[in-house]
Amino acid sequence: MLTFFLLPCAAACASRSVIVEPHFAYYKERSLESIVEEIKANDYDDVRLVAVNESDINGDLVKAFREGGFKVWMLTFINGVYSTADLPEGWQDWRMKLRGGKPPSGFTYLCLNNPAYVSWKKKQLVAALTKHPFHGVDLAEAFIPAYNGPESELYGCLCDRCAEAFKKMYPEVPGIPDFEDPKSPRWWKTDKTLYEKWIGFRVATVVNFLDELVNGKDGIREKCPDVKVCTWSLGLDVPDQLAKIREWEALDAAAIVRRVKPDVHMIQTDWPDWIKENLKPTYALKYKPVADSVREVSPKTSLMLQCDIGSQKQMRRDREWIRQVEEVAKKIGCESTTHYEYHLGQYIYTEPPRVVRAMLNDGVIRVIFNKRLDSTQASNISNYSLSSGHVEFAKVDGNIVLLSVSGVQSGVVLTVSGLSDDESRRFFHDKPACVMEESQDVVVEESSETH
């Protein structure tokens, strides 16, 4: 098999990881095999599959990635849901009470101090991890909102459950801090002792929730002992970073790792950093205090860095940016990185289709490309020619083209030209389709695989 890798291979000892959100249009109306082949063609061997709803996980896709040699992680969100479809009757009582009263559009925050939510989430995770052959689970975004602390309208949680739990933890306090009335004796800027206790309570809430999911009775470790656990916290380029993340978003990476004892800990890039148009790859160096805090309490815990590569138009990142981030992350002690989300990267909007490999099996040449193709052009046999033999028919499946051929033997040269990617499947539609500017020759190898 002749293989053209599009990216230089990472260090042999480390996996290259990427996040895949299967519900995007880019992954629809194509075979599972083609999804796996495209991610593999881009030199990844570790994939985080976003589970918006545990009941909606595509088990066949998980198996396809595993059979393709990938480590597959279930990425689940801890502090709420993007879809309420799986939630049971009465879930409305689980909602966080935010300072401004109005939740963000498209996401429902759920209170980490609500025992019914804790119990439900644990059962959901165990059921999914038991049903599907995941290598591990990402417990993502366990933070309590929000960035910039009590100044934010999204600051929480201020529900009765949290007030009761705070009073139980600190019986001597008159109640939770007041975040509305500056004249109140409990005003958070006035009673600083009370506010410091509140900060500690919020951090403990996150740690307790994660610990219960992982180490509690009927939790992940008891019911799914072979599944690896990856906890997440945040990195943020602000002065006094550890204290600010602890205060604003209730995250203390060292406290999480010390108590939960995960196999891996992920430092997630916080949104005020990743939205920056000109964010330099060296930004990860700013997260060294977070990495150091974890190393101090658990030197053997593996560290990773998560970054965003294109959720907004102005900050789409190219391959060179990703490569540099991977190198910089190692300097703060991260073994590898992962990024959200594969098809959001700048390369999807700028790179033309390219053949990665071509294999002959039983009269069919299976051609693997680096990205999803426009099916109209890719099914036109005039875009393919052979040094000997004939192309009879072309069938397109995502980034795979199956060429029915005659009079062909292995070693023949296949020439491909004129193909473009499928612009309609992109997240943003502000750039034209990428067209092959030059023809590409590839030697066809005989394959022992059966498809």
C-alpha cells in the first residue's frame, strides 16, 4: 500500500487527537468508513466523539473508529445540555439559577448540587460506556459560570439547593453572598470573608460532582473499570490565572486531579482566548501555571491541551498553527493536544482535494482523498485516467471514490484532475469551493483488504 501523509507524523510515543462532532452536516450522508478514513488520512489516531445526548451515540461509528485503529473517547458535557431530549420528567427543577435570570441561547445549565441530576448523569454515562466500546470518557466543561465572575449576567448557581448546600458546609454563615444589592451587609464586595467561603464552596461543588461520577457507588470506575477517565479544567490568559479561574468558574485543576485521580487531565482553552483572531500558537505557554499545579499534586497524570480551530469565522486556524501549538504544548508538560472541531479548521476552506492513497481490489480502485468531495464532479469519469486500462464507473462516498476499472493491474498510474471539495457541507459559506489546480498522479497498489 502506498500512503501519502498530508502532515508530518507526530512523535511516535504520542497520539494525535481531534474532536469530531458527528451531528454536523459534514458527516451526514456518507458512510462511517469514509469518516474514519478521512480522519486517518489527516494523520490522527485518537478521536473525541461529542455526545450531545448519550442515547443518540452512533455505536457503529464508535466501532468503525476502533476497528480503524483509533482510541475513541466519549466527550460529554458536565454542567448542562445542548439538547433536553434525554432529560426525564421534572428536569426543569435541575436548572441553574443565574444572576441575570436568562440562560444562554442553545444551552441549558444544570445545577451540580442537585442530587437528582447527579444520579441521572451517572446512570447515563455508565449506560453509554457499557453499551459502546469507548477507550475513555471526557468529562468536559464542569465549570460553574461564568467568566468575569459575579459581574456576568450568567453567574451562578444561585438556586435554593446551592444555598442549602452552602449553609450545610458553613453553618455559621447568614446565607449566600448578595450579588444584587450593594447596600446589603452580605454584598459580595463588602463581606469578603463570606465571598471567599462561597468561592471555596463552588470549587468543592465541582470536585464533588466529578468524584461522584467517577468514584461514587455505581460510578464509572466501579461499573466500567477499563474505561479511561479524562477530567477537564480551563486555561485563561489573565493575571493571577489560577485564582481567577477558581473564583469565576469554580475550577481548581489540582483539586480535581487530587480527588478524582483521572488518567488524563485536559486544559481547555477558555473562550476569551480562543476567539482572538490573531492568537499566537505560543499562547499555550500562558497555561503553564495550570499544568504545574497538576504536576505538583500528581506528577504521573497525563496532561493534554484543548484548543478551538474554527468556531468563529475570524479565528479559523491552519495546519501550521496546529502544528506549532502541538509543539508549544509539550513545553508546558502536555503530552498531546486535541482541537475542536476537525472540519472547522482553515484547511477545509483553503486546501484543494488531494489523493492520499489508491488501492486495487477485484476490479475496483479505492481512492482515498484528504477531504470530502463534491459528488457531481467526483463521479465524472472524465476526471480520471489510467496509464493502462479503462475507468468504467465512479461512485463517490464522502472522501472516497470507488472506480470500477477494466484491464488494470497493480502498479498502474492513476491521474486525477478537476475535482473540488463539497462547499455545501462546510460550517461557514464565505469562501468558494477548493478546486484541484493541477492534476495528481498516484501509483495504484494492490490491496489485500476486502470492502
